[in-house]
Amino acid sequence: MYEILVRIIKEMKFQKKKQKDLTNFLGIGETSFGSWKSGQSSSYKKYLHAIAQYLDVSVEYLKGETDIKKPPI
């Protein structure tokens, strides 16, 4: 599993958010998330900004470029 996806899943668990809620927020089917997890699709990359917004973290954090979830304002 790619670093980005690992961070997405880890952050969702930390925030106690459900897969269904994320896919609803993104306007995609739940099967898409399953395809991401199984490695059949990497389409999550085009949703990175929206996923970061949903999880209230930076895109850089999701990419593994930093361990700071959200830079201070």
C-alpha cells in the first residue's frame, strides 16, 4: 500500500471517520475506496486536495513529505 493511502487510512482511524463518509464527501462510490486499498486503482491521487480538506490536514502530510499534519497559521 502506498504511503499516501496508509496516511489517509491512519488519519481516518485516528479521527474515527468512516470510509462511507469520505466517499460521500468526494462524491464517489464506496467501491472506489476498496479499489484503492487493494491496489487496483490509484485514482485517490486526483482527490488529494479534497481528502486533505476532509481530514483537515495538508496535502504534504498525506504525501509523507512532512509529519506536521497542518502547518500553523
